[in-house]
Amino acid sequence: MTMFANAAGDFLRRLLPIVLLVAVWWALVWALDVPSRLMPSPPEVGRRIYDGLVVTGDLWAHLWSTTEATLLGFLLGGGLAIVVGSTLAMSRTLELLAYPLVVLIQSVPKVSVAPLILLWAGFDIRSTVILVALICFFPIFVGTFVGVRAAPPVLVDLFSTLNAGRFATFLHCNLPHAAGSIFAGMEVGWGFALVGCVVMEFITGLSGAGFLIQNSANNLDAETAVAAMVLLGVLGFIGGALLQQAKRRLVFWEGSARHG
Amino acid sequence: MADIYGKDLPRGATVALPLAGVALLVAGWHAVAVYVVGDPTLLPTPLQMFTALWTWIAGGGFLPHMMATLYGTLGGLALGASLGFAAGVLVAEIRYLDRSVYPMVLALQAMPVVAIAPLVIVWFGIGLASKVALVAIGTFFVMFIHTVAGMHAAAGELIDMCKAFGGTRWRIVREVKIKHSLNYVFSGLEICSALSFILCVVGEFIAAPNGLGYYVKAASSDINASGMFAAIAVLAALASLLALLVRFVHRHVVFWQFRKA
Amino acid sequence: MRGSSKRTLGLRDVSVSYESRRGPVLALEHFNLEVQPSSFVSVLGPSGCGKSTLVKLVSGLLKPTTGAVCFDGKPAVGARDDVGVAFQQAALLPWKTAMENVLLPIRVTGQSVQAALPRARALLELVGLEAFRDRYPFELSGGMQQRVSVARSLIRDPSILVMDEPFAALDAMTRENLMIELQRIWQEMKPSVLFITHSIQEAVFLSDRVIVMSGRPGRVIEDVAIDLPRPRDRHTLGTPRFAELSAQLRDMFDRTDP
């Protein structure tokens, strides 16, 4: 009974800042008499979301496009990042060899490559997925690399005394130890992934939240634009929350109470 | 830490291998450009890219674009970061605001700040103003959050010291508090330096008459990959320089964090 | 549970040098040591004298620059199937239970886990953690984790057990308790033990012989026989002979460690 009360209380506590935010927003728009084509009020946005999701359902297609592209790109980029990060972390030779490439990738602001990707992959969802993969690669790569290297040396030594091969040591020792760091990288990566998707939708005009915002802003339909932003925020939050939950389940030994 | 994973590496490997990596990179790029793609308008060879870059720089064509991007990026960064820092200090010090405003701002984090770009352009029009505004808004939030977090972290250690000094010494405590939070603040600034370029480029993508981002987009319509590569290279160089500069200042201002005992 | 027959460990004229920023460093020099089967040998020495190098040599993590590490007279080649190791940190896998951690050497070397299950249970019982076999390391205290580490080091019934200051990271009371426990466990399984320690009390209480090492480069300076009767227990700590031997070693130790 108390557990339910705690969870409910926790949820309400999380909700409070958002309620406050909406209240402040409403107050400012009303007090400064902001025209709704520049910044709509909360009820106007709320009505637009309701219309868009429940009544006409016209927002669903865009929401789905963004989710699909972001998810695919995230899985692609994340998977690659974990493989590359693990490989480079387990071999100093490969790490040093790949170092210039890593520095190069890091120094280029990934969004600036978007038109190049368009040139190569064309005006469809493939380009979006590629940009998303590219943009979320780096944080997940870093998380993986740091995590794998951070396996306690004494444990790696233990595996050495058992004459375990490098891959066996990686699988049973380094990788589980890296899990927490990998998840942390993924949480950051999810945020970056959404950025990539939205930016690509801005310039391609393909269906999605980015297109919605861009298109409706151009038509001075700020309500739809802000509605799309809110939905994007929800998407960002859900992704982050799911990742956190997954981390807590899989990396169950971290942050647990110590005995004695 | 790395020693376990490269026990048998010879001494010079730390220098030789990265150099080999550069060579491999250039060679691989060249090979792909010539044998796989075979079309310099889609993928220039390294040499072609540098030539394009050189002609572009020498011809002076890139200067107005580079300056436009720099004004937008650095202008917005200066504005947003300073306001964010000031607001952060203020909010962290006033408990009432700390309890109410800080969580509100944290809740906003879920939405990627790039999403407001089209709306910002509606507000500020096409041109430098909207770029600066976009960068300022993005960096404001990052600096604000990092500053408040830093002040929170500093507060813990200093509450006891405050009690020892007596409550009247608020000025000393506040100055010490700010100093302690600088590590967080500078971490936030490092993030802001990357973010500012990202936001400026996005702004230039959707509505700007000039700037490196605009140039990249325009060159893509002309199927001029060399030009795109050149502009991207300049962007990368600028972003790296800014990041290095901020990192340098970070290490020197917050020097105690990085000294080894 | 009795252990199987044990081999002799010998270090014959072993020297270990390695490269450092300041040039070659000699960690061990002309080091000679014979450990008879089922004997308990402690190694005392000042910091930096090469004790860790010794552990790495015997456990196979390091090869000697000159000389050889021998088992029953034959130089060791490749994997040390016959050596168990316990480090200063318990080094347990945090996502595995105590039981699974004890079975780790079996799993990693590709042997049958099923066949080893009864032995693992018996070992956990021996170290007094039968009731905790399904607990995770974060649910166990530091002393309990070390006990799991000791059980793990014995799972393959090794000839030789190398222990690198296993109790150093624990508080004094747990240390003393575990020291007495270790004596009891050793009596049961009787591996040869090479026990590295900083504690004279541990060295005297546990061993048949105590080796005193010099500072770097490490060499054997003294080889003291401990003639206290076995089995030893808490009372042994209070006997005059114990105090005598401790004082003798303290003297020798102080001479090497200015």
C-alpha cells in the first residue's frame, strides 16, 4: 500500500514542475498579450494536440515518422558504436590507429553533414536514419570505450591467470562492467538522435515532427508548431525514461545498498 | 589503465600508430573516391578537397560566410552563456526560485532545443538576429542548468564553513561558492561551444542568406561536393578551435581540478 | 574434504626487470625459493620490494627475465592450471552470485560446471557462507567477499595458492577473524600457500616458514621456521613462543625497512 503511495507521490512530484511551467507560460502569454501566431497559450496548444491525436488524428502520421526514423537510426548508430567502442577499447593498437578518425568525427558538427547525406542518399527516410545514426554514434561510442576500459584491472588479471582469451575476458568481464556507462551514453545519444531527426526533417520536408514545426511556423500556425514541440518533448522523455528503466533492470548491482 | 590492453606495444607506437592511421584514412578516402564513387562532384579526393578549400580561401569567397557564422555563433554564445550563468547564480542563491524555477527548466530538457528554430525565425525574421537568438536560447538553458548544478554541489561543502565564519560573511561564502562551482560551469561552457555551432548551422539551413551552413546547403543543390567538403572542413576547424580554447581556459581557471598530487 | 596430492613450487634464480621512464628497473634479483607441498609460506617485505611481482610470476601473469618458475622441478609453461590466486581486492563479478563467482574458474576454463557444483557448495560451506550462496557481492560485507574469493581460489583444487595481502583492505577485527578462519580452511585442504603480507601477526600465526625480503631489488634475506604446534587457534596468539617469534621477525623487518 505504501509502495503505491510512494510511486504516486513520486509521479506527482515529477509532474509539479511541468504544471508550474504551464502555469507560468499561460501567465506570461496572457500578461504580455502575446498574439497567438507568435506564441499560443497552453489551452490553445492543448486543444490542438487533442484535435491532432484524438479527433482528426493528423498528428499521428508525423509522430510515427519521427519515432520510426529516430529509433532505426539510434539502433544503427548505437549498435555500431558499441561494436567499434568495444573493439577499440580491447586493443590499444587499434585504438591508436583509429585515433585520427575518431578526432575527425568528433570535430565535425554532425548536423553540417546533413546536406551531404542528402546528396548521397536522396530525399527519403534513409537520409534521416543515416544522420541520426551518425549523430548518436559518438556519445554511445565514448560510453562504451570508457566503460570497457574501466573494468577493474584486478578482475582482468584474474581472467589472465585463468588463461582466458581476450574475447572471453571481454564478454564475461569488460562488457558487463561497461553496461552502466553504455546506458549513460545511450541516454545522451537518444537526445542527440532526436536532434538529428528533426534537423533532417527541417531540410527535407519529409513527414515528421520537424516538418510539422517548420511548415506550420511558415504558415504562422504557431499552435501546431508548439503542439509538435510538446509531442517531441514527450518522445524525448519516454525514450529517456525507458532507457533509465532498462539500465536499472540490467545493471542491477550498481547503486544498490551495501551490506556491512 | 590502457596498459593491460597493449602490453606488448613498442615505445614509439603512441606516435607511429596514429600517424599510420592518418595515412590509412587519407589513402582509404582517396581509394573510395576514385574507385568506388568515381565522381568528384559527389565525393572529391582529399587532394581535390584541399584544392577547393585553398581556392575558396584565396578567392576570399568564404570570408563573408565564415564571418556570418562566427557572428551568429559567438554572438549568441556570449549572450546566452553570460545570461544563463547570471540567472543560474541568482536562482541558486534564492531558495524560493531554486525550488520552483530549476525543476521547471529541468523538465524542459526533454525537448531538443533545435525544434524551436522555425519559431525563432518567425519571431526574429531571416538573418543574423534569429541566428543569435537561437544560439542564445540554447546556450542559456545549458549554462543555467550547469551553473545551478555547480552551485548546489559547492553548497554542500561550504555550509559548515559558513557556520564557522558566521552568517554575516555572506560575501565570502558566495564568492567561494561560485569558485567551487566553476568546474560545472566550464563543463557547461564546453557543451555550449559545440551546441552554438550546431544551432547556428541549423538556423542557416532553414533561413539565412549567408553563413557556412547556408553555403553547405546551397552547394548541395549545385551538386558541388568539393564546396560542401570545404565548408564543412572550415566549420570543423572553427568548432575545434573554440572547443580547445574553452578547454584551455577551463584547465587554467579551474586548475586545481587537474593538478595531480 | 581432503585435497589431492600437491606439487613443489620452486623459483630458481629468478630475476625480473622491467622498463620504466627512468630506465630498466630490477624488481627481483637472483630470487630463490622452494615451497614444499602442503606447506604454508609467508613473505614479509617492505613496500616496493617486489612482492606483487612475485605473485604475478607464480600466477603466470608475468614471465621472469632470467631464471625459471618450476613445478616439481619442471619450468612452468603456459597456463597455470594448478595455481589458485586471491588478490587484495576480492575481485568478484558484481552481477553473479557468490556461488557463480566460486564457479568462475571452472566456467572460464571450459570445464564441466555441473561436475563442480558439489565441490563449490562444499567450499562455500567451508568458508562459512553456505547460507549466502545466492547472494550478490553488493549484499555481502568486505570480509564475506574475501571469503568467497578464497573459496574461488580453491575450486580447482590447486597445488599452490598465492595470496596477495588478501586481508589488507579489511578492518582489524575482520582481519583477525579471517586469519584464524584461513588457518582452519588450510588444515582441511592443505594446498601449498604463498602468502604475501605486511602483517607480522598473520605471518607468524599462519605459516610454517616466513621469508623476509629486502627492498628493491627483492632478494630473500631471512628464512625463519615457525615451530608453533598445529592446529593453531586464538590461544596461540597469546603464547610466549608466539610473542618471541613476532619480536624476532619485527627486528629483522625493521632492519630492512628503514
